[in-house]
Amino acid sequence: MPILVARLVQALRARVHGWRAALAVGLFVFGSSWLAMWLAEPASNGITEPQNYWWWFLVTGSTVGYGDFFPETAAGHVVGGYVIVGGIAALTILFTELASHIQSVKGKRMKGVVALDIADHIVILGYEAGRTERIVQELLVEDRVGEIVLCTWEDTPEHPMPEQDRVLFVRGDLRDVEVLKRACVDRAATVVIDARDDNEALALAVAVDHLHPEVHMVAALRDMNRSAHLRYVSPTVHCVQWHMPNLLTEEALDPGITEVYADLMSSSGRGNTYSVRLPEPLSGLEFGSCQQRFGRDFGATVIAVRQDGSMTVSPRWDAPLRSGAVLYYLAGARIDEKRLTSSAR
């Protein structure tokens, strides 16, 4: 019988691949051994009963052998040996094919050719060694960020950040809709375009907008004058300066924040940052009370305080303000110091 099993295994491996070969061998050994055991063992031995035999077959074929059921006759022992050989053969094929399948899937994932199945994630289109790693690290600092899909061109042969469990990898022509679908761009929450040049950024924006017009799209540009061209594609796209990659992560995490920065840095903006020395009558006041005064009387927001030789952005509400402290605030116009002093009295 072992010789028959060996020849069966060889024939199946030649014609049937994968788990089907292991299943075929297992079913053949199970059926033939059950019949042989039924013929070999006396009726008093419960091993041949259906509810018992599958259990005995499983523990014997895997060489565990609990001993709760066992053959009593010499012929039954021969059948038991046959089950052991057949079980080992089936399990060997099964585990070999399973290991091969796992290795194959892992290799495909490392090469970025596997289609993903995720949603509400961040997609980064483009890769530049060092720069992209920094962008990813800044994104992953936020606990609310789930999975990130890094999409690169074909010249990146394997996953450049395999140690990051939350970073998945897709490789191909980033202008190809099928490649973008493999990265699930059509179900993404945010797409960050970090292209090799501005022309490429425009082409990628067109492809992304075609696939997912509602996605939050952020694009890095060398020439910010090209932002008008990208807004022809999508009026909601947010363009940031390529040389400031931190703005990419901030805009990806907090949509619209770059518009706030632009307004604050523009002389024609609706709000600007100013500073004023704390009036003596307000000395000893808690920061929260000072904030309320600025908001109520001047429509301003205090964002930072410099005192005792150090700067504190967004101080604690109960932090005391001492004489000589410098307040930095956002307002539509500079607050006249005389008005500030008079309001404090």
C-alpha cells in the first residue's frame, strides 16, 4: 500500500497542482483505509464507526496519536501504517504548496503587482528616496492615519519601505487607470501627488480626477504659477511648494490648512500675525482671561506668548502672564496699544 500511495502522489503531482493534489491523496487514503479497517477489525472495535474513524484518521495521519482508538488485529496495524504514510504524504504536499503560495504572494506584494482591497486611505503618487520616507513618517505620527499606499514608477523594483506594516506598495505607470485602481485610488480619502516635475504632476492630477473627482488631492509643484493649470483639472486641488514637503503632510492630514497659511503670509489676507507687549494693568492675568478680552474687544486670537526668555505656543488656559510678556495674536488689523491699555483699565 505505501508503494501505491507513493505512485499516486507522483501521478497527482504531475497532473494536479497545489492543494488539490493534497486533497485528492487525503480523500483516497481516507476512503480506502476506512474500507480496509472495516474488513480487518472486529465489530466490537468502535474505531470503524463513522464518528470515530475520521478522528482516528486525522490524529494518526498527522502522527499525533492520542491512543483513544487503535486497531487490535495485525491486519489493522498494517492499515494504520498505510494511514500514517498516506497522511504524511498528503500533509507534506499541502504544507509545501501553502508555503510556496505564501512566498509567491509576499513576493508579488514586494514587487507591487498585487491589487489591493482597502478604502479611506492615503495614496502617495511618486517616490524619491529619503524625501518620501520623511513624508510617510510624518503621516504615520498621527494615530488616526490608517494605511498608506505608496505608488511608484517601474524604476523602483521593490517596496522601498517593507519595514512599515501600514505602508502598502503598488508599482507601474502612474498615469494608467488600472495601476491607480490597484492602489484603490477610487476609494481613497486623500491622494498626494509628489511627481518628478510639474508636467508629470499635471498628468497625474488628470488621471486621479478622472477616477475619483471627489478625492482630497494635494500636489507638490516646483513652480507655484502652475497651480492654475491644476485647478483647471480640479478646482479643489491644493497645491503646495515642492521644497516644503512638510506642507504636503499637513495638507493631507488637515485639508485646507495651506490656504490658512497663505492668507496669514499674504499682506492682502483677511488676517495677519502681530505682536504687542502686555499692558501693565493686565499683568498677573491668566492667559485664558486675556484670550477672552482679545476676542471680545478686538476680534483677535492670541496664539503665543514670550516671557521669561522662552516662547510658548498656545499656552495653558490658566498660565499666568507676567509683566513684560509679549503676546502674538491673529487679527484683521493691528490693535492700537492705547486702546488695549484703556480696555484693560
